[in-house]
Amino acid sequence: MTRVFNFGAGPAVLPEAVLQQAAAEMLDWRGSGMSVMEMSHRGKEFMSIIAQAEADLRELMAVPANYKVLFMQGGAIGENAIIPLNLLGKNPKADYIDTGSWSGKSIKEASRYGDVHVAASSCRPEAKQGKYTTIPAVADWRVRKDAAYLHICGNETIDGVEYLQWPDMDALGLKGVPLFVDVSSHILSRPMDVSQFGLMYGGAQKNIGPAGLAVVIIREDLLEQAQAGCPSAFHYKTVAENGSMYNTPPTYSIYIAGLVFQWLKAQGGVAAMEAKNRAKAALLYDALDASGFYVNHVARECRSLMNVPFFLRDESLNDAFLEGAKARGFLQLKGHKSVGGMRASIYNAMSLEGVQALVGYLKEFEKSHG
Ligand code: PMP
């Protein structure tokens, strides 16, 4: 068996120990005589799986007691609609910060359900490479004080722009506006103070587990603002009151997520992950910056620890670079089609050895083509 180094942005690499455990438990989950896929979601076996998964996620993220953890479907793109449907029933105003492709999508979708205002944008439409390379200075954000929420994308998976410091809503005079964050591509990568947010959400297929599951962490007092037309299966209050079992949840994805949470705890939790992730990212960015052959355009203070987009200065070498990478077992390095170039996603489950091997290849390719 040969495992590749998978630098894909998602669905992404999972910890090998998790895959092995899932394989060992595939036909008979702990004496039940069934695969988790075959279990009733309301049976005692699966109820214990989802309860443990929630407890472990709460422990890992230190989720305060006045927050609900919801396991949902529809991915983060689904949540782009589900959030306004749930929050803009009483007050239609929602403000968004535009820092990349994913916040752009969130803005477009939310505009179908409410009065959406872009309070700041770092888009440089004229740029050939790197349309988004910064986070607009917080002092320049024009957030409406009576907005129902302010939405940010914590880590722009495509553009490689991450909030390494969260906006201080109190200092902005926005104490009454809950901050909502899309954490799809960096949840559990480092400690995050849940109490700073009204709502956190993300698709699972990067740092949590298989696609099909979306996680929502929402402050309880925000559960009463849904629009009348909000579908029941996506109505946060209904989902919360039914313990994420109003409809049949994505049981197998939740099971694997639970194994990933256990793995994270065994690694020392999110603080330990942060140390590893910072070391991996530093290694890769340092190699790119030192080269003169490759370039990353993102401002240093917001360079993503998870997704590292880069360009070859001579783009005619792109195909040769990717072919050589593939031959060495480095897969999924091609940048998103909307931005071009390359991208290495280095989520929790990507080992330091994987990044070291990639840096070795970057140097080798530069030597032979530079
Ligand atoms: N937000 C971010 C930050 C993402 O990275 C992604 C997926 N790459 C999405 C939203 C959309 O997720 P999904 O395809 O699961 O709906």
C-alpha cells in the first residue's frame, strides 16, 4: 500500500490512524454486529457516537454552555443561505466583510434573503495574480450598528488569507452586533475563543472528516430570529431542540468526525495542533520567500496556516511542476481554477514530513528549471 501526500483543499487528507480504526470497525462496530452506516440513528449505539462526538468537540473548542452544537447537512454553501434564513426574520440587515472567493459567495447568497451590506472589501479586481491578499484595516470597516450580524470568512481557502487576529467588536463600538465566522478550512487548527462569536460554522471535509456534514456552533439567544419560510430541517432552533436528529443526520460522517476529535485529543488538542501547524506553514512560506522562483502574494500578517497558494514566476513551467510532483506522490497541488497557480493545503492531518518532502521538491524543481 502506498499513501500519497495529499495537498488537496477538501475533501482532504485524514489522519491515517482514523482511517485504520474505521476500517477495523467497518463490518462490526464494537460488537454491535453492524457497520455504523447500517445503524438506526435513534438506536443506542449511534446515540452514544453522536453524544461522544459532541462532547469531544465541546472539549476541544472549550464551547461555553450557552452555545448549541449542531450537526447539519448542506455544507458551508448551504449555510450561506441557512444563516440569513435563521437570523434575518426580525431585522433584515446583515453586514459582510469581503476578503476572498468564499466571503464573496456568502455575500451573493445572503443577498437573496436580506438587506446585505459589504462593510469592507480587500478585492483588487485589476490584479492579475492575487485578487485578495489582505484583510481590510478594521478601522476602515463601515459596519451598520443595527445589523443583525457581521459575517467574516476566517480562512479564505482559495486565496490563502486568514484572520490570525480576530476583530475586536467592542473596540469597534459594535458590542451589540454578533460576529459570525465561516471556519470551514481552519476549525480546530488552533484555539479559537468561541465566546467572541455569535455563530461559527463550517463544512467538515477539511479538518473534521468526510463531506456531507456541516458543524454549526451558535449562541442560544440567536435561535429566535428565523424567517417564516426557513425550512424545518435547516431551522436552527428545531435542529437544536431535536439534538441534530430532526431529520436523519449524516451518521457515518459524524462517526468519522468523532474519531478525528479523539485523534486530536490524543495529539494534545488544538493548542498542540497550532504549534505543529505554525511550524509547517513557516517551513513552506520560508522556502517560497527564499526562492525568487516561486511567489506568494499574501500579506504576512494574514497568510493562511492552512492553505498556501503560490505561483511559479515562469508560469510556462506549471505543467512540468505538477507532473514532477505527481511522479513523487505529491497530489492536488494545482491552484483553484479561479486563481490559477499552485496551492498546498496543509491541514491538521498533513504531517510535518509531508511539508518537508514538498519543500524538498520545490528546491529540486527550482534547481533543475531555475
Ligand atoms: N467556505 C469555505 C471557507 C470553504 O473552503 C468552502 C469549501 N471549499 C466552502 C465555504 C463551501 O463548502 P461546501 O462545498 O462544503 O459547501
